Amino acid sequence: MGYASAVELADDEEQTQLPPTYVVVKVVPDIHERALQWLVGKIRAKKSDGGGELVIMMEEKYSSEQEYTFHISATKIKLLEIAEELELIKRDAHGKLREFTVAQLDDFLPNDKTIDDLLTLSDKQTLVTHELENIRASSDDKFIPGYPLFKLYDNQAIIPFAQNWGLITKIYPLHEEEALKKLAGSWYMPRFMRQPIEDIRNYFGETIALYFAFLEYYTLSLVVPVILGLLGYVFTETVPFFCAFNVVWVTLFLELWKRKSNSLAYNWGTIGMTSLDEPRPGFRGVMGVDAVTGKVCPQSPRFMTTLKMYLVSLPIVAVCMVLAFYLMLISFWVEEYMKEYVDPDGWLIMIPSVVYSLLVTIVSAYFRDFATYLTEWENHRTQSQFERHRVTKLVLFEFVNQFLSLFYIAFIMKDISMLRSQLKTMLIISQGANHFQEVFMPLTMNYYYSSKTEKLKQKARRSSEAGQAQEKAVERSFPLLNIPQLPVDDPRISQAENEGNMEEYQDTFDDYLELYIQFGYVFLFSSVYPIAALWALINNVLEIRADAYKICKLYRRPTARRVKDIGAWQRSFEVLGGLSIMTNCGVLYLSPDVRMLLPDWSEVRILLLFICLAQFLLGVRYFLHIGISDKPEWVRVALARKNYESRQALKFERSQRNKKILYRFRTIHGTPARRH
Amino acid sequence: MGYASAVELADDEEQTQLPPTYVVVKVVPDIHERALQWLVGKIRAKKSDGGGELVIMMEEKYSSEQEYTFHISATKIKLLEIAEELELIKRDAHGKLREFTVAQLDDFLPNDKTIDDLLTLSDKQTLVTHELENIRASSDDKFIPGYPLFKLYDNQAIIPFAQNWGLITKIYPLHEEEALKKLAGSWYMPRFMRQPIEDIRNYFGETIALYFAFLEYYTLSLVVPVILGLLGYVFTETVPFFCAFNVVWVTLFLELWKRKSNSLAYNWGTIGMTSLDEPRPGFRGVMGVDAVTGKVCPQSPRFMTTLKMYLVSLPIVAVCMVLAFYLMLISFWVEEYMKEYVDPDGWLIMIPSVVYSLLVTIVSAYFRDFATYLTEWENHRTQSQFERHRVTKLVLFEFVNQFLSLFYIAFIMKDISMLRSQLKTMLIISQGANHFQEVFMPLTMNYYYSSKTEKLKQKARRSSEAGQAQEKAVERSFPLLNIPQLPVDDPRISQAENEGNMEEYQDTFDDYLELYIQFGYVFLFSSVYPIAALWALINNVLEIRADAYKICKLYRRPTARRVKDIGAWQRSFEVLGGLSIMTNCGVLYLSPDVRMLLPDWSEVRILLLFICLAQFLLGVRYFLHIGISDKPEWVRVALARKNYESRQALKFERSQRNKKILYRFRTIHGTPARRH
């Protein structure tokens, strides 16, 4: 590219004023010197050598225990190149959303806009993170220099590898105070629960924006069950009717959410993501030509993953589920057993369930790591697939932990009042505990860390005063690293320090899980405790604010990730919706009210009545499922148009290659061509 | 297009030797002279005037009662143009399947191939039929000339309109004896049931090829239930186990068929068909710019169709279903009532069921027309949508007629032996009757007609001898039609006559319905009559041959139609598969054997056992449904590649439009561009 060198010049000039930080990378203090040199070299190296072609700066280091802190930036032209590679969707001068390409920069920069108007800081952070994560080992890199045991295979993504081995401790983008303040203002106090989803997406990326969009949609949809629940509270005999309406409503809501989600994904340009997209950094395989793009990237046959999933992971997860089930049974048995020996109303009787709760928490945490490991081993190609299969495993396991005890109480113990009190306790206590855990815990942590940071700063000031001595120390700690250094008074240093000490926002799993559990508590037994929807609604209105506050203020800024839907959660909620038909019918069948209403009916006949009711509702569900299309009409049309335009372009391109139009036709049919 | 006139010249030369007939059009003898002229003019008129740009020839007419017979042909360049418009998928010189375009003719005609190698006769017939069906009324055409009552709206497809009003009696392509003989040879006696699906598709088009592919796949898949059935026949106590296996097998088969069907559709280039494709000729709407292609074509909002479907058609069909249900009930009641008065083993007792069968046949025939009318009124955009919604209505209605009596016998009368004998009778008798109706009836009809044709030929010979007189008669019968005339001895005349008299192959509905009914009889109550699968297998092995013979020899050649799947049938079979889980569990629950095996169990407990069994099997079914992807991996990769290539082409095309690459970038950032 002829223009690249021209722009490099511009960047050379810029480098003297130190470019902005997009991502901060922290490296363990005791890393081997050669490993550090190699890493830094890789980040700066040419793309053709597997490098990142990024700009790297570092902070001064005051002690040997302090981590190395690198600030990663990129030249403007590099950012534009990655933006093209990632097919970022941007609005062009005509107001049309389409994939950005460098060659059409003019089209995307109308009037006197600059590339800072085109790419938001969040965009830039995403682009740089993508580039960092895709720095790959060349065929000469057999292992990380200085660590012969950390073996690399050809083309392995080295940054996630170094993270796995603990050489790199943290990678995170920095917050933008200005933008964050603006976002928070319109977010904490949303009008009528409408959140600024587009702004959230611009700041935090698609994954998080989609979570908040789902939370909002789900919360709004709870209004109907709340009304039904309140009516059911007043007119108790109408509960079965409301309950039937409820389960139909759940189906409808989930189908409509799919449409909403597809609309968002279309606008965000992520709707076309497939399992054949660019592989995730952790994807292992031999290098080969990609069947879709023709680019060289790791290749691994899909059936290997499928075999691993069904022959190994599935049985293992099933066994774990059975074990978790037995753990639950044992807790019930011990409780039963204890009832004979201790006062059934005393506090001693609560020991088994408290122990069980603690065990579940511990086991869940272990299982989470295990599921991640298992899914990593299955070797899924894309991040979305990886997430989907990881979440599926976790949801299956959590289903046993969270809901099976309710099933046991309802259908084995047949103790409806215990079920009701259990639902009440869990909904009110667990949600309260969650708010506490989500907001107050990190607040305390941050307070603790920020005081620690203050100490560090003081230390820095002191060493700065020490002058001569410090300079020598710095020289020692940067062996052979010929990279620019941030001045001591650069505000980015303390920002990187502060935010680095904040708790990490792992992923949206916990947030979704919370909703999932709540969803189960509200709908699985809505006939027993119809007012549950009200508690859920109140909780969620608070939840939106708590989650928003948490992610804006309490956590380190998460790296933006592109997704096209809520992944495995859609199906998880759908399955729960389907189950709720059966559980509600089952609970209604067991309730004594039914027998009072139908005194002459035989037991079998009543049972058949509820079977028919359940099957009818499942039929309605199926009908809604096939009757409501996944994408709104406008999305379907827009996608079809894009598809059509692309195909036309392909035809055109091909026809351009053949200049001798119809020449062959004429020679075959012997017609003398007349010139016009 | 500059080359068009050059090729037209070639065609002018060809016309003196009369081009081949692709489609035959028959017009009523007493059509108004002006209407005839108008129709002929339209067929020959320019595309921009709504015409077909086709070549038309006619046969001599010997009497005023004889229909007008037109032979439609097209110039080579016209055929190529339509082939491009319809995006025919052809193998290029590199062996790659892709959309044909005229501009790349060279790529598709390697070495010294001609366009006859590129386009099969079947292709040409499809192309000409498409063009015929898309001849449209211009804004001047307010009605068909001579028929002021046959009002036309702007851009209406006039050929289907004239067919609806009975002015055009038949439109059909001609058989190719050579190709048909070759096809039939490899088809009637397939090795191990493998049919020459590709050849069938080339000759009869995708719709029919897909039917035979499905028939083959289904027949092969019956082998498993046959083995299970035979085992169940020997070891009667294993029936429940086999039955459970059976229903899982059905799900598996239907999921795998979807993959198979998608593979075929990919190879045939129909996999990309959507509901936003070019509208079917019968689609009504105001002319407007299409949101996808930008071409002008009729536009009608989709929600109008949806409203009509759910608010009008659905309730009407539901009422019809209820009426059909009552018809069945009445037949049962009358039979019950008669038992008291007549000998229960005599023939009189059969009267109600015979009357019922007759009534069902009559009512079904009426309902079929009604459903077609209703679906036409709903105004679906594409032929596939139209077919899907038409078939859905018919299947719902036939479901009541065919299966509800079985449900009644099984679950209301609880008469398992009657159910078994009913299944036996229907499977053996109805299938025998079908073979008779399908093969022998048309054979007789053809014999009758061919003797009639012989008479016509004799007449022709006589009039030919008459010479002078005949010439005058001919002149009188072609008023003002200045089109070429086929010579009396042209073999196409008698071929057109013969094939015109053959019975018309309506569509694949009857063939699929037959399989659907059989499928229901085999699987819905496989626990009652497990040997049913064997009869079905034997029947289907014969059916393949009978259907092949029928379509090759007994019917007029059907117009090839493009489809991407078996449409509504896939879902219809799936629903039946799902129902079969419940019916089999229900029948097993009712059987006395279960009570003998579990003597200590209460009625409720046994019922619960079978509910759990049914729910478990439904769960397995759901798991298979989500676990097996609809498209094989290679199809997904191939589609993704094509999509990727297209998007790249679009990017490239757009970047070509912007020549001043990065000029703006440089001006903004003030870097002096260095020239290389």
C-alpha cells in the first residue's frame, strides 16, 4: 500500500507527543528479561512476522516488586486497517450503515470530520485488543524465550497464552471520564425504564448492551404477570386461568425478544456472524487455507469438536448433574432424619440446608472453572460458539442446583406450603443478597485498593524527589527496551493504576444467571405463588440501576465483544418456559382445590384433564413458535437487499474479467458480428 | 445490449427452418378474434411493452370445433437472457457451480460446446414457461379485447388470467423421446432403490425430483421399523421398547432428511430461494420499486396476507375441520345405532362407513378447490409460499379425515382389535386402490384418447388429400395472424396432440399425501400393529416404480418448477412424528398387558409412568432437533464462501467508485503526500 509510508511519517511526528493509550497491559515483575523483550518485540513487529504493528509505551518502574505497565496505542492508519478487517459497520455520508473500508474513507468522512469522529474510543480499544489477541507465534518461536516449558505451536496466539501462564496479569482498556459521565447520567435514571442502549453499546460493546436490552425487555414483559398475579391474589379461583395465560405470555415474550435482538444485531452489524467467522485466539489447529475466506488460519475439523462434546463433555456434565442431584437429596434426607432428634422449629434444623447452600456455592465455583476448561478443550472455532457451549454446561448444572429442590418439594414431598415459603425466601433473600454482593462488596474492595494506590503515588513522589538514584533504578529495570516512556506526571499512569486495581467484570454470565434463576422462580410455580412476578419486577427495576452503577463505577472497563444474540440463554429461557407449562399443570393437579371443584371426577380423569391442558398449552406454544418469524420484516428485507447487491457485484466483477463478450457465441454460430 | 441485434439476425435465418417447440399452448376454438390477436401479439411483443419476446408458430386448424394450437419457441439469445434473469446455476469451465450470466458465456462454454450443451431442453422449457407466465398487461389493456368483463389491472400476468377464464385451455412442454427413454431405463429398475435423481431433476425439474428423493429416503428409512416390527411380532413383550425406538427413529429420519434436502437444494442452486424472491405470476399488488432488487414489480404489504391468513382463513379452516370431525362422529353414531336393528356381522352394517368414505372423497375434492381459492386470495408473494400455505390447509383437513377416526377408535371406543383391523384394511386396501387409481385409470384414459387422436390424424390425411378446399379452410381460421405455420407432416403436431390428451399431472400433493397417510398409519399406532411398516415398505418399493412409470408414460409432461425443500410437508411429517409419541404411549397405557405386568400399581401411577415416558421421548426429540444442524457442514461452508466472495466483490465495486484513495485523510492530517 503506497499510502502507508506517507502516513507512517505523520505518526512518527506524533510519537514525539506520545499517542493516546487504548489498552493497558500488565506484566509480572519477575518475568525473564528475554521473554519481556520478545513480547514487546512481537507487539511492535510487522504483521507478516505475526506481530501486532502496534505502538507501545511504558510506565516507570519504582521497585522490583512492581508490575511492568505497558500502554498500547496504534497509528491512525493501523486503526483504519483493522476497522476494515473487522468489517466495522459505520454510517456513510449518505446515512447508510455499511462495512467500513479504507478505500472509501471519503465516503465515511463527510465535510470536515476526522477519524476521531469515525472511530469512537471504544472502537479503537476493541480494534487494538483484537490486534493484541491475534499476535501469533512464528515458526521460529518454539517456546517463550526464557521459559522452555511454555511450548508454542506454529501461529499460536501468544498474548492469551502468556495470560494463561500468568506472565501477563491484566489487559484492560481505560475508561473515558467524559463519555462515562454522559452515559451514566442518562442511564441510572432512565425514563420509564428506557435505557440508552445505543450509547451503552458504543461504550461497553455489544455483549453488555445486549444484556441490558434483554433485562429491560424482560422487566417490561413482567408487567403482565404482575397484573395477573395481583388479580390471582384477589380472586384465588381464577389462578389456573391466569397461570395458563402466563405460560403463553412467556412464550410470546421470548419469541418477540428474538425479533428485537435481531433488529439490534442488524443495526450493530453483527447479525451476519457465523460459526465460520475468524477463529478465536484460543482456537487450536494446523495452519491451512480457510475454506470460506481463503486466508491462512488455524484449521481443525468440526467433527472432532462434536465428538468431544457428545462423547466426553456431555457424559461428564450428566454425571456432575446427577451428583449435584444426590447432594440435594442428601440434604433433604439429613433434614428428615434430624427432625426426629431436634426441635423441628429450632435453628438446628436449618443446618443441613445452610450446609447445602454453602456446598452448592463452592461446588458451582469449581464447576465453573471445570466447564471453562472442558469447553476450551472442545476447541470451538468462534468466541460465540465457545460461550454458547460453556453457558450450556453451566446452565444445566445450575438448573439442578437451583430448581431441582423445588421439583422435589412440589412433586415428591407434595408440600405446597413449603414450596411457597421456599419461593418467597429465595426471591426476597437471594435477590437482596445479590444486590449486596454486586454493589457493596466491590465498593469496599475499591476503597481498600484506592487507599493502597494512594500509598504508591506517595512512594512515586518520594522517588521522583530522590532524582539521581531513581534514574539509575529505572535504567536497570528496562533492560534493552527501546520504547518511549510515559512522563511521571502523565495522568494516565494513576488512571491505569486505579482501574487496574478495580475488580474485573468477568462476563455477563452471572448477570444472566441471576435473571434465569429469577425467571424460574417466577414462572415455574406461578400457580403456587403468583405474586412472585411483583417481587421480580421491583427487583429488576433496581437491578437495572445497580448493574449500571456497578459496570460504570465499580469494575474495570471490560473489553467490548461483538455478539449477535444472547447465545445459549435464549434456549435456556425457552426450555424453562416449556417446563413451566408442565410444572404448573402438575402443581394445579396436586392442589386440593381442584378435587373440591370436581368432586365426582375420578383421580385418573382429573389427571387426564391436566395432561390435555398441558398438551394444549404446548401446542399453543409450538404454534406461536412457528407463527412468529425470528426476524422483523424490515430486517429480512434489508438482509435480502444486501445479499442481492453483493451477488450483483460478484456477477459484475466476474463479467469485468471477461472482456470478449459473446465473442465465442458468435464464432460458434457463424454469425458475422456487426459493429455498431 | 449491442450484441442482441447481431444475434437476432442469426435467429432470422433460423426461423425459415422453424425453431424447435418448447411449449405448446392450446386456445379454445371459439375465442374472440381480437382476443386471439391480442394474445399472439403479447407473446411476440417487446419486454418493455409487457410482452414475452417469444417466437410463436401455429398448427393448421381443420374445423371450427378444433382448438387453436400454438407452438412457442425462443431465440437463443432470449433463452440466455432469461437464464441469467432466473439465475440458473450451471457448471463453468472450471467445474464450479455458479449463476449463469450472459457476459460470462465464455466461461460456461468451454472448448467447442454450444448453448445446447449448456441449456437442456428441460431448462429451455422452464425458461419459456417462465417468460410466458410473466407476460403482463400494459396500462392500455383494461380488459381482454372482445371480453369487456374480463378486467385486467395494470401489469397483471395475462396468461394465467386467460387460463383462469378458460380462454387458454392448456399449456404444456413436450416430451423428449430420446431423453425419456434413457431416464426411464435407469429409473424403473433402480439398483437397491437408488434412483437417478439428477437425471430426474434435469428432465422434470426440482419439485418432482425432490419428491422422488424423499420417497426413496423415506422408504430406506422404513427398513429399521420393519426389522423392529418383525421382532415385535415374534417377541410381543418387547413391543413398548421397539415402539419407543421407533418414534426416536422417526425424528432422526426427518432431521437427516432436512440435511439431505439442503444438500440437493445447494447443488440445484435453489437453496437461496426466499419469500422475497420475484413474485409469482398470480401475485396482485400496486406496481412499485422492490425493496430488495430495486426492480419494478407488484408490491403488496406482507401484513395484509398475514391478517387474511390468521383472521379469515384460519377460522374457516378450523370450522371445516370441526365439520369434518362431526361427519366422522355421525358415521360412528349411525353405525352404533344400526347395530341394534341389523345383523352386526352382515353387509348392511358397512353402509355408514362406505357412505362416509364416499362423502369424505367428495368433500375433500371440494375443499381442495376451496383451499386453493383461499390461498390465492391471501395473495402470497412467491410460489413456494403459496404452495406451503395451500398444503398446510389441505393437510390440516386431511388429518381430520384420515386419522381422527383412528383416534376415536383408540381413545374413545378403546377398541384395540378394531383399531388393528382398521389399520390393516386401510394399509392394504387403500394402497392397492391407489396403485390401481394411479396406473390403471390413466392407462385406460390414454387408450381412449389415443384412438381418438388416430381418428383426427385420419381426418387430417383426408383433408390433406382434399388439397384446394383445405387451404381455403385454413385461411379462414387464421384471421390476420401473421405467424409461421407448421407443415402438415411435422411430427410435432401429432406429438402435441397426443400429449395434450394425456391426463395432466396436477402437482405432487397427491403423492405426498399418500405417503403422509401411510406414515401416519405406520407410526401413530405402531405399538398396536407393528408389522405395518413392512406393508409400507413393500408398497413403497412398488410405488417408486409406479410413480416413475406414471409420470414418464401416462401423464403430460409437467412444467418444471424450482423449489428448495418439500415445503409444508416437512413440518406436517414432523408434527405427525411428535403425535406418534403421544398416541403410542396412550395406546400402551390402555393395553391390558401393562396392567398384567404391573399388577400392584394404581391406575394413577401407571398413567404417570406413561406420561413420564412420553415427556422423556419428547425431550429426546427436542435434543435431536437442536443437536442436528439443518445443513451439512460442506453446504454451510460453501454458502459462507459464496457470501464472503459476494461481500468482497461489493466492497471492491464500491472502492472502485472512489478513486481518490486517502486523499481526504491526508488533507485532514496535513501530511504532504509523497509520490512513489
